[in-house]
Amino acid sequence: MRYSVFSLLAQTLAGHKGWKPAWRDAAPKHEYDVLVIGGGGHGLATAYYLASQHGISNVAVIEKGYIGSGNVGRNTTIIRSNYLLPGNTPFYEHSMKLWEGLEQDINYNAMVSQRGVLNLYHSDAQRDAYARRGNAMRLAGVDAELLDREQVRAMVPFFNYETGRFPIQGGLLQRRGGSVRHDAVAWGYARAADQRGVDIVQNCEVTGLSIENGRVTGVETSRGPIKAKKIALAVAGNSSRLAAMAGMRLPIESHVLQAFVSEGVKPLIDTVVTYGAGHFYVSQSDKGGLVFGGDIDGYNSYAQRGNLPVIEDVMESAMALWPGVGRLRVLRHWGGIMDMSMDGSPIIDHTPIDGLYLNAGWCYGGFKATPASGWCFAHLIARDEPHPVATAFRLDRFTTGRVIDEKGVGAQPNLH
Amino acid sequence: MRIPCPYCGARDAQEFTYLGDANPKRPDRMEATEAAMFDYVYQRDNPAGRFRELWYHGAGCHAWLVVTRDTKTHAIEAAEPAKPSKAGAAA
């Protein structure tokens, strides 16, 4: 069923009794052309673009839990393309353009909201760094505006401007940035892929990879063996575990990142703000809760739950920036497992094993990349060559010295 | 999370700084080929489960510890000095 104002009207008149499930709950077949492991945003987008852009629809997405139960359900829903380095800028801008046309493309309301992303600066040096970043963005055709303190105050008047150790001097604004309903991204891609013949297989955990003569032939799963000519890993958080099944080690550590939502309140903040003096970012969801987060917990973990010190740190940053939030209660918080790569940038590449492809290392910037990640990964799988905007995300960049260290904090995952 | 420091007793993890995997050893002299250095600097086992890792007790005894922890549950099995101490030696 195609969603439209007419289908909504027809269902309304029929008492909303005719809605069908958005995708089939498929059982795994014995063999596929391409098997995508990981039913998150990136895996589902990959399957969708394989079918829609490359005509490869004998595809299954297998997911150990239910789709969207991993990091696409954990993030803080922010999209932006305010990157500085040449390896990153065209990729994230490609992603932003795909977000802008996503809902029409997949016929699903993902609530793409270009409410702007504002990065605050608090010192002359930080202003200069943001001016440089903004210039790099504009040279690459990305929108950026450097705001002074009064322009920022006009947008978000309730922050702490006058006192404190880190007075707000201004901000770098990308108006096309914003937020997207994260669950709808998973559901929308799943539905659109399903309509093109892709099997979405849930509750199907991979327990082993079959490799013969240096080539993958299939996987062992909790629902039996599945053969495939090409196998694509999109299991951020668990990339090392899957790679270990193929006898590989990766330049990745897994760390917990927490996110928080306050109780619902009336509209307070109509943009996304990042606090430049600490690690804190905040936006308001359409349900009214403030959605915010900060640092990773900073030690290896697969626990999918966080610890208190980071919570305290995030709340301190929140109070320093915006004393008024102290009146709100935190409704819930949760943790997800991030693939922290050694330079803070992702990997979209072949592996040394024929037919095995890797999409990993998103650190905690994976959500905004979802459409371009799927787009570029599908291109790599279908044509066996990297997409032009993702050529820098090679697995061998650590040996060749072509690391992409966007934050300039060195090659250690615990610093990103 | 509380780490049972062998010198200071159980202390909040906030007193410590994390370094990472305690197993890699820096290749030395003839062993320090490009491939071996790449392996040491970048590649990680990153296991889900039992893991030996380095923590520095900066707000306590200033010792480096090897903590054995389960990365799935955060349960800590042991915390030992990273180097068997010689009197007065920096750990």
C-alpha cells in the first residue's frame, strides 16, 4: 500500500481497520545474492539502495533482535554535514542531500526537520576554528553561517551568556542540519526495501561465517545456514565480533554512549545546539522531551547500559550552558555500543576475504550518515568499487598513513 | 563502577584514567617491522567478555593497574599492579 493523503482518508472512513504490516516478517531462504548482516539504519538502507539503485533484490537483511533495536534506536536523531576534512565533507553532504529527498523516495514520513544545528564557540581561538570550518564547508558547497553573540542570543535567549568560565561568544550555524525521527528511518527503509523484494529476517543471529578458499560462501545462524555470494557486515558495535568470525582483527574498540530524554514540555528550543566548552548537545523532540547527550563512557563495553560518572558530567555541562534545565526531570536514559575506530572515522571497504564487505567504525556519528552509508555501501557491493564520495574510508588507511582525524585528537578511540 | 585498587581499596572509576587493552606489547628492535607496529598501534581484539585492561589511578596511588573485567556485565574479577613493584620504581 502506498501511503498518501488518499490512503489516509480511505482508512479513516473505514475505521483504520485495513492497515497492513509495513513489511513481511520473512523466513530466511537457503540462498541469496547478497546477505546484509545487521538490521539497523545502515543495513536496511544498504538493502534498499541495492534494490532501488542497482536492481539487486535477491537480498536478505538478517538481524539478531528486531530491526532498529541497536544504534538506530539509540542515537539523538541529529543530522548535519558540518565537516572540515576533504575525506568527510562530500560524503556527509551527500548524506544530507539524501535526507532532504528521503521521505519522497521511500514514501514514509521520517519527520525530517531542518531546524538548524548551532555549534557554540566560547573563545577567540574557537571562533577562528569555526570560521575555518565554515569556510571549508562553503567552498565544498555546504551551507554555513558564523553568528556573533547577539545573533545567537536572538535564536536561543535562555542560555547562560553573562557569567561562568565559558561565556558564549557566538556560533557556527548550519541551517540545513536538524533532526529526523530515528525509528521511522529504520521502519521506512525496511518497508521500502521489502516492497522491492528484500527479505527482512528478524531474530536471526549469526553464529559463524563460512569461508572456503579465501571466499565467503554463507553464514551459520540461529535459524539455520544461509548461503550468499556476497556478505555485507553492517553491525556497528559488534563489528569486531563478526570480523573475528572471519579471522580478522579491526582497528576498532566498542564503547558505550549514553543518551537522555527529559520529561515532555512545551516548545522551548527550535534548533539543535552543541555546547563548545564541554561535550553536550541538545534538541527538543516533537513529543516535547529534550533529547541530549555527551561523552562516551570511555572504556570497552558491550553492556548496552551506561555508568553514573558520565551522567553527572553531562548534567554539569547542561547546567553550565542552560541553568533553566535544572527544573526538568530526566525521564529516561539508555546506552548503545559504538564502534570507536582509531581515527574517529568510518570504514566502508572490501575485506581481504572475497565477497565479504565491511561497513563499520562509525564512532558516534553514524545516524547522520545513514542514507549515504547505505548508498555507498550498496555501490561498493554491487560494483566492487568504492563510491566517489566514500573513497577515503578504506580499511588500509591506517597502514598507508591516510587517517581521517576530523577532531584532531589522535589515534585512540578513547579520545573521540 | 568501582575498581578494587590493590593499594587504596575499592574506589569510584572516576578516580582512574583508562588506557585500553593490556595485552599488546610494543615491538622492539628487529621485531618492530611496519606490519608489527601497525598491529600494535591500531589493531584490537576488542572481545565481548573477559578483558584485561590498563587503568591509571590518578586520584589515588598513581599506580598503573591491570584490571580484569567482563565487557558484557562490567563485573570486575581482579585488579593487580601492572608491574610487579620494585621499591620506589615508577609503575
